[in-house]
Amino acid sequence: MSTPTLLLLPGDGIGPEVFAEVLKLIDWLARHRGLDVTTRDGLVGGACYDRHGVALTDETLAEAMEADAVLLGAVGGPKYDNVPREVRPEAGLLRLRKEMDLFANLRPALTFKALLDASTLKPEVIEGLDILIVRELTGGVYFGRPRGMQTFEGEERCVDTQAYSQAEVERVARVAFDLAAKRGHKVHSVEKANVMETGAFWRRVVSGLHAANPEFSAIELQHMYADNCAMQLVRNPKQFDVIVTDNLFGDLLSDCAAMLTGSLGMLPSASLGAPDASGRRRAMYEPVHGSAPDIAGQGKANPLAMLLSFGMALRYSLDRGADADLLDKAVENVLAAGIRTGDIAGPGATVVSTSGMGDAVLAEL
Amino acid sequence: MSTPTLLLLPGDGIGPEVFAEVLKLIDWLARHRGLDVTTRDGLVGGACYDRHGVALTDETLAEAMEADAVLLGAVGGPKYDNVPREVRPEAGLLRLRKEMDLFANLRPALTFKALLDASTLKPEVIEGLDILIVRELTGGVYFGRPRGMQTFEGEERCVDTQAYSQAEVERVARVAFDLAAKRGHKVHSVEKANVMETGAFWRRVVSGLHAANPEFSAIELQHMYADNCAMQLVRNPKQFDVIVTDNLFGDLLSDCAAMLTGSLGMLPSASLGAPDASGRRRAMYEPVHGSAPDIAGQGKANPLAMLLSFGMALRYSLDRGADADLLDKAVENVLAAGIRTGDIAGPGATVVSTSGMGDAVLAEL
Ligand SMILES: CC(C)[C@H](C(=O)O)[C@@H](O)C(=O)O
Ligand SMILES: CC(C)[C@H](C(=O)O)[C@@H](O)C(=O)O
């Protein structure tokens, strides 16, 4: 196997700050654990728009298509509020997802024992919480056409189109079942089948896939309406193992679930494509949190979600599970020692800066 | 003014049970406070389907169009899971909303001091919470066409259409601004302008309406992405006063907000049409909770949301604010006395049945 390549896209807001800590980690792993990767840097989002007038250049996209993994910080900020949609920071992220065909977005929402108190929920409701949301990422209302202003039956209106094909639903549901088989053996498939045609379609396709595949028979499949899921996440989040849902519901529900944990600054995510003949999948790793323009540039951001996103890359794209384990353990120890960035600080904690946290993790390694 | 008419639609699940308590209340108000209303009964949802094969008959719809207010219990249940969509219980509710043109759905999410502990959130996060969600109810992806299976650019797919006209957005935004003027003077307008065309359109129209109307200048308008709103509801719900949003986001966010309070069985809602020349609005009142098939028929349901929904009807459709005040006070006293249905019972509470709770409210009156 030739040296794997990693495309680094820090992006906007706190993205570059948390990225700096990943670079330190890569360097440490290269020196002490023989990690051998070629890294390339690129611009995405507002950072790219400022330089090139678009949120992603064709060159960077081409590098992303070739890379073994893409690491992304965050995109967006109020500075770009009035920029045309096609070149907005978000457009760069959406183009990467779509062109790389990263249809399965894995968003874990889990609590860290040392951080239970950071949640607005009562500790007993979230202690031991471990949900994996599998969000469809390249279809639905994010990409469906037609979209925009149109005249329909004589009336002027603005539209978006929520669209799914059977193949699109099946491939993401398959990912959810496969993951559930390695976890709690339970999948909640979430839609609005009582109101939306695509909801009823989604339900039918997921049920059909489940029924047609004997290897999924050990997985319990439950259907749930999206509004009820939003409620149940607040009422009793521990009832969930894997949740599979469409692009838009996944956007809201994964953010809601992430916030339940109180550890938004801790949560990584992975976006995966289909495996090719050699089993290689295109992949992008990014923290669940956004660009947080309000604290950008102040050294306050929590780099752990970004470090753990790199950990996911180590595990899933670079075949370096042992390094990922080591990283997980180091993060755990740092938290156990009471070291915290401001977002997760409680009484008695030692509050450190972004780079202070990165250093603490390296010291622990 | 002729005697106002009230159309009573108990519906499915716990609907009829909680309705029985409203009937007792109407009777009490007629005998002791001179309430003079003509009531009619009708079927909706599964109850109507069982009898007529449709979820709402034309006759009942005609009565709803004429009524001064419609009171609805709840619709739906697993029994109807495999019934064709056009005649599903939900179709009856959607048809009422659409034909009566009830475009503004008011969903308060507020906490009752006596019930703070029923929430999964920490008491300090929700104490004094008082959010009003104004959900657009007759447009968006719930009703947009085309919908269903289609071939698009050679590919077979299922679609729903999210569609809004300028007039649809303006009229619901106006309701939100008007309500905020009587409350905390703050409106959050919620969409996904960073991803959806209708989101950007919604934002533009709401901003335009706000800017063009000097009477709204005292209202602070903030725009927020729907995923962030889902997060912020969990992180710090008290930052909100009025939230205005589309049909689908309103469905999820209002359920999430309702669950934050821990008092889902306490929350009423009103759906309003446009005022006619005489200032009369079509209106439907219903609890936020659903048909709760799991506890239906067991006398366990909490009737307070239904009673308080009738209270909203007294206030907004029947011009009997004093009766509504009396009812609010009675509910407060009952709670203060520690009387609870199972859903809101805490340690030391006196747990009563559905009718026990109704009786307690009457006794308090
Ligand atoms: C930045 C934005 C386009 C994006 C989305 O809506 O998908 C973000 O909210 C996310 O969840 O990754
Ligand atoms: C029953 C269903 C059709 C309805 C909706 O989705 O609007 C319900 O969830 C609600 O919020 O009133």
C-alpha cells in the first residue's frame, strides 16, 4: 500500500484553531508511532471564497476525490450572510458531500462520564447515552430539483424538492443495519410517513430491505415519526441505538441529540461513500459543531471533537485502530484529570485554551 | 349575537376520554356562569374511518366551516397503519386545517411551577419558560404538489414538494409579530436559508415585512437555522419568546419544545384562520399531545391539555376571557394541591384518573 494521503480543509471560524491541534497530533504520531501519511492543505468555505470567489475550487475537489480521507474543520459565518447561495461557504461543503458521494453521515451522540454535568438534562437521563445517528447526506431536499421561484398553476411560489430513489434509501439503510449489528441491534427508521409521500416510501423501502435480508433478522427495526423522535430524544434518549433518517431530519435530530449530551465540543462525525472494488471508501471527517464565529480566534474552542474526528479517520480510513484507541484513552484521561475548555468546564475544573487542551492530550499520549 | 356553535370532534385514542372532561366543564359553565353555546358532535380520524370509510365526511367539514370554534381531541393509532393515505386518520385532520384555512398554529411551550420536576431537563433551565411557537399550518411540504412517484430525468423517484408563496409567509409572520407585541417583543424566524431555496425566501419575506411595517419596529427579529434552533431549545430554551417557522420545522420543533417542559399533557394549541370582515376567525383548538394509543381506554390520560384548549376557545373564539381566567386559576390550584395524573406525578403526589382530574378542576371552580 502506498502512503495514504490526507486532505486538510480547516475552513472557517474556529476551524483553523482546532485544526492546529490535529497537526500537532499528526506530527506526534509520525514521530512516535510511525504514522506515515502525506498531507495536503486546501481551502473550503468562506476561506476559499475570500481567495477564489467560490467556496470550493475544482482543484481542491479533485484532491478530495483522490485522498484516502478528508479532514474538515467547519464552514460558514455571518460575514457571508449576503453572499449568493452558489458561492456561500455551505455550498463548498455540500459540493464535497455530493461529488464525493458521501451518502452515509455517521453522527454519534454519546456522553462522557466526566462531562455529565455539562448537559442541561438530568444526569440520570443521559448517563451512558450512546446513540448513533446515520443521516442520509447526498439526497432529499438538500439537492432535489426543481428548486427556486416558479409559477405553478398560475401562482408564483418558491419551491424545494424532497426526492429519494429506492437505491438511495436502501444504501443508507444498509449502513445503519450493518452498524447496528456491531452495536445494540436496534434501528429506528425516522420519517413522516403519515404526511409525506417520501416518508411512506422511505418506510416501505427500509422495511423491505430488512425483510429481504436474513442477515438483518437479528436487528430490531422500529419506525418512528420525526416529530415523535424529537420528543423521545428529550424524554428518554437511552431508548435509541441506531437512528437512520433522511438528510433534513438528520440535520435537526442529530443536532438535538448532540446537544443532549452537553458535550457538543466533543462529538466527531464521519461521512462515507460506497466501497469500491478494493473496499476503499471515500470519506470525510469533521466535528459535529459548527464554525462558532462568536468565539473564533480567541483560543477558546474545544479541539477534542476535531481530534476525535481524526481518530475516526485513523480507524476507518487509515487502518490504524491502535492509534485511535490510544487517542480515545488519552482524551478520557485528560477529562478525568479535570482539564477542560470553557464549553465543558464545571466547578473545580482546570480551564485551558484550545492549544492547552491539545498539549494536554499529547502529554497524555 | 346569535348563540355560538361549537363542533366537538373527540377523534381517536385518548381523545374521547379527555373530551368527556370538557363536556363536564361546558355543562358546569352553562349552569353556573351562563355559558350559552350550541354544541354539535362529529367524527374525525380513525373513528370516522371506521364508520364511513373516510377520515372526515363532507357534512362534518361543512359544520366545521360554519362553527365558531372546533374542538378536537386527537387522531391516529397503529390500527390504521396500513390504511391508504387518503383515508388515514391524519388525512381528516389535514383536510380540516387546509379547508378551514387555519394557517396559524399557536403552540405554547410553558412550564408550570408545580410540575418542574416532571421534565428531563434541570429545573433551572426551564423554570419560567414561556415560548410561543407559531407554526405555518396549511402550506409547505404537507400540501405541496407534485408529490408521489415520478420519473425525473430518466430516474424513478419519490417526491414531496416544499412550496411557499409570499402571501403565505407574510400572513403567518404577521401573526407572530402581532403576538410578540403582546409578549416579549422578540421573534425568531426559523428556516434553513443556508441550504433551502424556500428557506432563503422565507427569510427574505419575513425581513421585508418587518422592515416595511413601522408598527413592528419595536419587535426584535432574529433569523435562526432550524438545526441550530433544535440545539438552542435544548441548550437554553429561555432565550426564546416567539418562534415562527414553516409547517414541517414547526412540527418537530414544537414537539421538542413541548417535551422540554415535561408537561406535554398540559399543553393546548390553537389553529387560526384569517379574520373575515366582521373580525371572526375560523378556529380549531386541540391539545399538543397525540392520541396515545398505548394508554387509551385506561382512564390514565391527562385531560388538562384538552381543558386548557377549551380555555383558549373561550378566550379567542367565544369572547369569554373571564371564564378562561377562572379555568386557568382552577388548574393552577389543583396542581398546587398535589393532584396529578400519572404522566406528571412525582413523589408525594395524589395520583388521579382522567375523570378524577376533571372532577378536581370542577370542584376547584
Ligand atoms: C453547514 C450546513 C450546510 C450543514 C447542513 O445543513 O447539513 C450543517 O448544519 C451540518 O449539519 O453539517
Ligand atoms: C397527526 C399529524 C398529521 C400532525 C402533523 O404532522 O401536523 C401532528 O403531528 C401535529 O403536530 O399536529
